[in-house]
Amino acid sequence: MPAKGARTDSAATQRTEPKRINVAVSPDTVRALENVIEREGVTLTEALRRLVGYGDFVYRSVRENREQLMVKGEDTTREVVLL
């Protein structure tokens, strides 16, 4: 019997339990991961989570919300365009 107030539906389980996956990635992806690991001092798993999160944010902003994203540096501004 579940604890009082505990959710037992499958949606709650899917949200809380991580899913293990195995993927082959390109050398560019490995370099991107290594860059985050070195700069942020995080594990490979955390670097992957961050890059996927950033990518999801950009993808949804441009594709789903039709927003325009700008990347501003000290001297430059670039527009993010997804084809």
C-alpha cells in the first residue's frame, strides 16, 4: 500500500526516475561536452544534461514559440537561427 499522499500513477514515476540511454556521438559533440566539463568543473553526465537543456530551450523558443534569440557578447550580437 502506498504511503499517504504518495502518487502511484505512471506519470509521476516517469518524471522522477532517470532513464539510462546509450548513444554514439560525433567528435564535435565530444568536444562540446569536454568544453563544458573543463569550464564548469562538472561530470560528463551533468555536462550532457546542461547541453541538452540549453539546446531544448533554444529549440523550443525558436521552433515552438517563434521567438527570435540574440546572443550578445561584449562587442557583438548574433541572431540564433534554426533551419
